[in-house]
Amino acid sequence: MIAYAASMNLPVRERLGKAVTSMLFAGVFALFAGMLPADGALAQNSNTPNINPAPTVAVEEANLAPLTTKSHGISLYGDLKYGPDFHHFDYVNPDAPKGGKLIQSSIVAFDTLNPFTLKGSAAAGIGLIYDSLMVASADEPYAMYGLIAHAIEVPNDRSFAIFHIDPRARFQDGSDITADDVKFSYEILLEKGSPVYRQIFSQIEGAEVIDELTVKFTFKPGNNRETPMTVAGISIMPRAFWEGKDFSKTTFELPVGSGAYKVASIEAGRRITYERDPDYWAADLPVNRGQNNFDTIQYDTYLDPEVQRQAFLAGEYMIRSEHSSRDWNTAYDTPAVERGDIQKEFMPDNLPSGMQAYVLNVRNPLFSDRRVRRALQYGLDFQWLNRAMFYGAYSRTDSFFANSELAATGVPTGDELALLEPYRDQLPARLFNEPYTLPNFDAPNGRRDALRESMTLLNEAGWEVRDKVLVNKETGQPFRFELIIRQPGLEKIALVVKSRLKQLGVEMDIRLIDTGQWVNRIQAFDFEATTFWWTQSLTPGNEQRVFWSSEAADQPGSRNFAGIKDPVVDAMVEHVASADSWDELVAATRALDRVLLWGDYVIPQWYLGGDRMVWWNIFGRPEDVPLRGMSIMRWWFDPEKAAKLQMGGN
């Protein structure tokens, strides 16, 4: 249900390393730096000591009153696909060869190796060094299997969760991973980490060490179907390393992690290199088979997107996701592509596309009136942009859960209507009677009708045009705001929006800033308007509080960039987080989606429904792409291909 690790519209989209849940807590903010999380999990291996994950059994102990179930995995709804003795995930090649050096790129000049706080820009790929108690499979909507914990024990009401740590589990310095380290990781994130963790952990009452290899998390009263899985995704850190250090500060001290890769070297702001830990205790376990195949992974920083693209074409790094329709259609007409040395493929996905949009910060009084925000929808002529600039590649985003059955459509009915009905007097009447729509300038008289509606709304909200300038009727203050963007390619699109808004008398200033400055400003909510992409998972849940809740609106570093404070949104978020079945989740998500849409907090943009991928033809990859999409951590260097192009060697 957690969708953080695939959040922003970064140069290399997070699907390249799609472990949505398992690596979430390996730095909520590392995603700003283009973090590439690694898949990985733990299950029984015939070549290792006989420490089998416990079969699914009912257990009742004197100190654990409710009947509990102990298992090698846990699912949000329904059964687990993989049994306790499975050999490997279906979507990997268990015989993939190991070796070589994978070079990727980042667009952020990093200044810290601590991804857990608001301070600084974390190094790309830093999630590679951390493992979690359990990890999500990529071919189930939401199921997790043991990694550091070989078994989980939960009661029927999921009021607590007990994690049984694998006795073989070790940190990268060779020290044992203990229950105390798990408790420490939770508490240090809660006390010293980003304020976002306080929301993510809001349903956790506390952690208790039962013995050296057993830790119990107790949850607050209420529906906690997802909470054990939230805990299972926490990145585990060694108490011994962090004690005596200021966890809240930026640092270049090489951290001791728990994952398959460790930091080998850094050049501050320019480059970071990871090496596969030769002593990684879980390297040969079944759910790690076929993954973590590269000996070395390096991220090089390019501050200019065009330079970044040219570096790829020159063979300076090996794989990229292309976000420009123009460049996808024109920039790769090169001999290397014609020869097949560079592979170019659009990869459709099965994931909700979420919401990519211009975000209006309603903390600014200029945007506090919904009628004003609705009027500004006039500024985006999607149909023209799609024809003139996007090669017809995109669909208009008309939902916060676009490209999925979770999206609200038509008018509310059935269970969705039942959720919204108690709040009828707090919602626009039209919400119940007509679908939410966006301006269609290609419709007959579409542009004129949209302009007329926008001007009517602005007049009703207290604005009028004087000498071609929209001003406040009472103060005479012009309607003027600033849009901050971080990619030069976005400026051309913003200029089109600027010209459309000019017809309303609205003046929009465009300011291009570097990615690091942009990250710092949006985390502090120091902007009037910007672009952002909220990606969503197949099973939304607790993370929706961080996206939309009133509490998150006051927490720097949250994803409630719009500053939404709406009790109806809060109520719908709680319905999503507490859904007991798939049908309940669908109804609650659609209700939340509908309320957000009718709030007009954003100007929706567009979505592709997949990834435009280009890579040097030196890789092998599994034939099957699972439900959650492709991950380069399941790819490997093909020895013959790599030798032919003389790439991929250490």
C-alpha cells in the first residue's frame, strides 16, 4: 500500500528498482536524489543451515492473548502466492550470472549519506545499503516475505506483530542484527528522522524486545490491517554505529548498512559507488536468487538534463528512462541505435499512474478560494500540447489514481456514495450529480466556453480585469504568482500555460532552479506553484495521510505540498487506510479521489502508462515483467554482449 519509493518525476524513474514497500524506509527523501532501491528478500535455502521459516500455524501463548498466526510472509488481502519453501520468485532468472560494473546517472548533487532526515540531498542509490524485516514481492498486489525476519506472528485483529529475526542476519561490519537494533531503528526514525515518519508510524504504540532475536510491535486501537507491513518495511540500522552521533545532521561518514551493497567510495556531489558485499549473509537465499547481480553500481551526477542525455549516448552510463516525447522521437536517431548497440523500448506497466500536475499551494491566500483554483484549469490546453509538443503520446490525467480501477468515474454510487453521503453539506453539490471534468479546448466552442467559465468564477471570487490585468476588486492587487521548475524542458510547456493564463489577466512568473534548491523549497513549502508527481501503488493506504491529511499540511517534508486541510479528505484517507477488503479499498479510494478532484488543488497534466527505456545492449533480463514492473536489479551483464561493446567490466 506504500508508494513512496516511486514518487517524483525524476530522470530515472523508480520502476528501475521497483521494491515499492521493501525499500520505502531506506530513506523517504532519497527519492529526491533518484534513489534506486534494490529488491531482495529472505527464504529458506537448501545450501544454508536448516533455519526454515515457520509454517503457517495458530499459536496461543500465555502472554499473547489473541490467537496468532506465524508465517514466513504476510498479505494485505487473501493468500500468499509463495509457500515457505519456495525456491525463487517467478519473475527472476535464478541462474543469472554475477559480475560487472553498472553505471547509472543522477540529477542531484548529493551532500549527505543519511537519507532519513530533511537535511541535505541524499546520494542516489543509498537505499541499496539497507535491508528491512520483510520485503514485497513484485507479482502480488501487496504481500511481503521474510528478509531480516524469517517469520512474522500476528493475531487475527492485527493489534500487534512479532518478528522473529533470522539468527544468520548480520550487518555489513559482521555484527549480529538483533531485536534491539530493530527497536532502535524504529525509535531513531521516530525521534530524529524526518517528521514524515511520525505520520507513517502514527498507528504504532511502541516496540518491545522479547529476546535477542524477537521483537514485538504493539499497535494503537483501530484497524491495523496494513500496520504490520508498515513495520516490516523499516530499514534496519545498527545501534552501535549511530549511538553518539547526531542522526539529524548531514554526513559523509560511510554508514554501516544491512543490505546487499555497501558504499565503496564517494566524490562529494559528483559520484557514489557501491559494491556488492562479498559477505552478505542473505546472498543465496531463495528470494534473493536472480537479483543483485552487479558487482559494482556507480551513480554519476549530471546537473544538466541535456548533458545527461548526451553522456548516455556517448556510453558514459548504461540505462536511462526518457521523459521527453520530442527527444524520444528525435534524439535517438543515431548509428548506435540503428546497429542495435542501444536498445529503445516502450514498456507498458500495470501500475496506477497517479497524479502529475501543477501544484497550487493553498497556504498562499491567492489560492485559498476553490473557485480561483478551478478558474486556473483554463491555463492548460492539453489537447494542443499533446499534438504540438508530445507527439500524441500522452493521456490527460483526470484522477489521482489514473490508469487504474481505483480512479473515480461518473457519479458516486453504491459503497462510494455511502461514504460520501454523511459529508454532503461540506462538499460541492455538483460532486454528487456530475462527473469531474477538465476543459476540453477541442470541443465545439471549447476555448471560448472555458474562458467564459473561468472569468465568471474569478469575478465571483472577488477578481476583475482592469486594463487587461486581473486585480482584486477590494485591494487592486494584481493576480501574480511564481511557478518554480527544475528542468529546462519544462519551461517551454510552462510558457504555453503562461500565455493562456494571460488571457485571464493572470501573470505567472517562471523560475528555473537547480534540483537541490527545488527539493529544499518544496520540502519547506516555500513556493507558490510547482510541478510534482504523486505516484500510487496498487493498494493505497497509510501513505495517503502523508499526501493529503491536515496533519501533513503542517509537517515540513510531507507530500501534502498543496497544503490541503479538509476534514472530508481526512475522513476519506482514514477509510482508505482502514479498508478490510479489496471492495472496501476500491470504494474508499474512489471517494478520496473524487473529493480531491473537486477541491481543484492541482492543474492535472498527463500520463504515459509505462516507461520509455533506452539502454546499451549489454544486458540479459528476465522474460516476464511482473505486476509491479521492471527492475534493473534483476538484470545482468550478458558476457558476450558486454565484451562486444567493451562495457560492463570492472
